[in-house]
Amino acid sequence: MYKRIGAIMFISSLLFLAGSNTQAQTRNRSEIDKKYTWNLTDLYPDDAAYENSKNQLENEISQLVKTKGTLANSANDLQKCLNKYFDIRKEFNRLYSYAGKKYDLDTRVAENLSMRQELQQRLTDFYSKTAFIEPEIIAIDKEKIDQFLSAEPELGIYVFYLHDLQRRKEHMLSEKEEKILAEASLMSNSPYDIYSVFSNAEFPFPEIELSDGSIVKIDLANYALYRASTNREDRQKVFDKFFDAIQNFKNTYGTQLYAEVKSNLFYTRTRGYESCLARALDPNNIPTQVYMTLIKNVNDNLDTFHRYLKLKKRMLGVDTLRYSDIYAPTVKGVDLKFTIDESYKQVLAALTPLGKDYVNIVKEGMENRWIDVYPTTGKRSGAYSSGSAYDVHPYILLNFNGKYGDVSILAHELGHTMHSYLSNKHQPFATSDYSIFVAEVASTFNEALLFHDQLEKVKDDEVRLSMLMNYLDGIKGTVFRQTQFAEFELKIHQKAEKGEALTGQALTDLYADIVRRYYGHDDNICVIDDVYTNEWAYIPHFYYNFYVYQYATSFTASIALSEKVLNGEKGVTEKYLAFLSSGGSDYPINLLKKAGVDMTTSEPFNKTMVAMNRVMDEIEEILKKKGM
């Protein structure tokens, strides 16, 4: 299970779906109404309180280290150690939440970066000093562990943790070796850290002149905005300039990504796994077949994806669909725009099937500064929800641009937020941290509710077409695009496992083969120019260790579950809310089975394809009626 501290503290949304407009991007933070900004004082009143808490942990860690060699003595000794260990981890989460959010609000400020880096070092030191804990526990026979659990009922909050350690026993090392691996995390975080600083703060983004004569810098936020321009010439310029700039640094990006892969390979070999994929999936007890089946299912259903692309081409009225067209709005004259307050109302209405308690908590977050809404200079791009501060409410980062897609992102992140809120409320800290495999179920479930709610209210064919295509765009981005990324990630690790080097050009060549197959380039379904095959260098998720496939699996699970809820099946809503409250109290596959979906089968994926084709059927009916 991923830790909500360290390099990946947040549940990241689809970075490439977020955007901001030029005016908002250049606004000073002081111009934003406070009610649309984070209130970080809920974490710590000020930096001095943060420093005080951080320094107090040193004494707590010293006390914990004194328990070394005692864990097998008695149930009480084991409980004292684990209580102290998880309390310290909980406070580290809160500290990292504060430091990480200060950095994300302005990545240009060196002090913010320094604060985060220092905490990473302290965290590494903590795991190094406590490297004795898990080897000591693993050395205890399972029979004795069960005796301890019977003798000390309060130890029961750690039962899943203790049994899971026994399951992973063969991949755990000695205390000395575990300490070395803990220290190595200082280096293993570096590829992502370098990528983040370079891409968000120091990359020389190009400027272009748009068709209206305006000059804009194509940074990450403006790339996400202007690639969806209604003007095809502008879209082409944005793609060409952005990826040409990326191409100039593909060797740098290639070196960074290769460093990430080598880091994963190091941990895979030292822990005795057969592959990087097996190691990445093992903490959550996910069979590798789930990953491989997803890739196979998507490749077997590329004809469905190509049907969508052909619809896109037909609605755009172009002779040849180009990669720079894939984000273009397909319905002329429909440019749905919303204020953030209008978006709040729409999302609250859409979430009513989940009950008053759920909706009231969401409303509380909207009214009490859990959300940082607008893009400002230096702010981290994209969107995420962070629920890592166990005793504090979750936080959401947005870069709200007023498009329908931004409303959908809001619903998405609120799904994560409610998952964190309910898990933190109903689970002890030790089992509150859920895996990414289930995390994206909660977010995409909310997106599905929003879509169906909006669709029921819309009768105008033009607006309805726009919304139906937006839904398909979501499937494209979440199921097909993320699986495309997952296949690329799998293959680059497989190459490294064979001893093959990964240069920038080698990564581009591999990515080109995959993306052109997915988009039907050779069949002229969607033409992808050479420069766009450097897209891999722009994707941050490749630094998250086999993270992206879970977007696709979660989406298919959420489609199956949301349809059950919307159809009013008895007991389904209650099961779903219980799932959101379960945290990491069981393995993800088991949690989803209890909620009503079996991810070891192809049924959830097949239902998603049925839903996708159903939407395309309706689009074709409307187009036929319009004589298109």
C-alpha cells in the first residue's frame, strides 16, 4: 500500500484534464477571495507551531527506539510499540500535509521546497531508526501473534497489519538490510522531485501567437486550456510548440525516467520479486493477472475506441483526425461555463443519491475552505485531494477554469475527499489509509453521478451532444489513455529487467508504437505526428510506480457500482458507503467484492464497454436526426 507521506502524498487527479485560463493564471494570490483558498491553520496555526511539532517528534522517536528487542516479549509490549509507531506516522502525515501544501501553493518559493525536503529527510531517518520493527514482528510465529491478539483486545486494531506482514514475510529483509533500504529512499525520491521542479518551475515554456493576435505562454496550465481551443489552427500551434519544446529536453526527461525505473528495479531485486510489476502490486495483494487482463481487454476492444474517434472526426467535420484534435469541443456554439458557486450547487444536487449525511459533509468542505480553487502564479498544476492528515479534514487543490470538465474534476476530487473523510472517521489510523486501487472508484463514481444528473436535466440536442461526448472523452482519458500509459510503463520496466538501457529516443520509439496502435494511426483513424510521440516526457504519473492502471480498473468498478445505485438496487448505497468507510481494513479486491463488484473478472470492463456503446448509439441517433 502506498504511504500518504513521502514523494506521493496525495491522490492525484488526471493532471491532463485540469486547466486554467490565462487571466486566472497570472492573478496574484492576494486577489483571490479567502473563501476560495485553503485554510492551512486547521493543520497548524503557523510555521512556528509546525516547527514545534516537528521537533517534538525527535523525543517520541527516541522513546520508540527503546522498544527494540521487546516486541516478542508480550502482547502489551507489542501494543506499546505499535501505538507509538503509528502515532508518530500520523503526526508525520500532518506535517507533510502542511509542508506539501505550502509548496504546492507556490512552487517558486525556495523556503517551501526546503521545508518539504527537510521533512523528507527526517522521515527517512525515522524509517531508518525504526527498521527493526517489521523484522522483529515477522520473526514472531503466526501462532504467537494470534495468542497476543487474544490476550490483548486493544491490539486488534493492528490485526490486518500483523497478518499482512506474515503474508509478505518472504520479501522482508533483516533489520540491517531494511535500514539500508530506508536510507535509500533519500535517493529514490529524487527522479520525481527533479521532474517536478523542472516541469513546474523551471522549464522554458514557449510562447505562441494565437489567431486573435494574443501572445500566450504555453505552460502546463495553458497547454491544458488551449489544446481544447475551438480554432483548429490554434490547437495545432499549441501541440507543435509544446511538444517541440519537450523534444528539446527528451534526453533529460529520459534520464530522469530511467532513474525512476532503475530505482524500482533496485527495490524489486533486493526484495526478491520476480518483476517490478509483481513488487508494485504485492503490497495490496493484487494479482498481476488483473493488470495484464486490463491491457488485454483494452487491446481487444480498440474497435470500440476507434468508433469513438470516428465519431469525433465526424462531429468535427475534418477530413483527417489529428492528435491535436482529440481535446477539441465537438459541438459548435456550446461552451458550457460555470462559476465555482454554480459548480458547487450542481455537484451537491448530483450527490443526493448518497444521502443527506454525505451531502452535508461535502457542503461543509465547500463552505469551510477545504478547497483551493483558482490557479495563481507558481501554483502546482492539476488537481488532487489529500486526506493524509488523519485528525484534520481533507484538502482539495483545483485549478478551476469554469468549464464543464472543471465541474467534473470538482466532483472527482470530492469523491476522494469523502473516501478519506469517512475512512478517517470510521477506521483507526493504522487501517485508514486506502490503496489507489480503490481510491479512484470513489472519484469516478461521483463523476458518473454528476453525468447522469446533468443528462436528466438537459433536453436540448446540442447541449446533450456536448455532454455525451464529454462522457466519452472521460472514458477515453480514464480507461483507454491510462491503459495505454500502463502498457508503456510495463514495457519500459520489462526492458530494464532485461538489462536494456532507456534513452530518451528509445522511450520515444516505444511510446510511438503504443500510442499509434491505440489511436489507429496506420489505419488513418487518428494521425499522430512524430513530435507528439515525445508525450511520455510530459506525464508525471510514470514516477508513481505502476499507478496509472488503477484509474482504468477503478473507473470500470465505479461504472458497475454507480449503475446499481442509480437503478435503486436494494442495499447497494449502504454497501457503497460502507466501502468508503473501510479504509485499508482489507485487501482492495476483497473490499470491492463486498461492495458488489469482482475485479478479478472481466465483467466490470465489459459493462463499461456496454455503457460506452450505449452513449455512442444515442449520439448517432441525434446526429441522424440532425442530418449529419
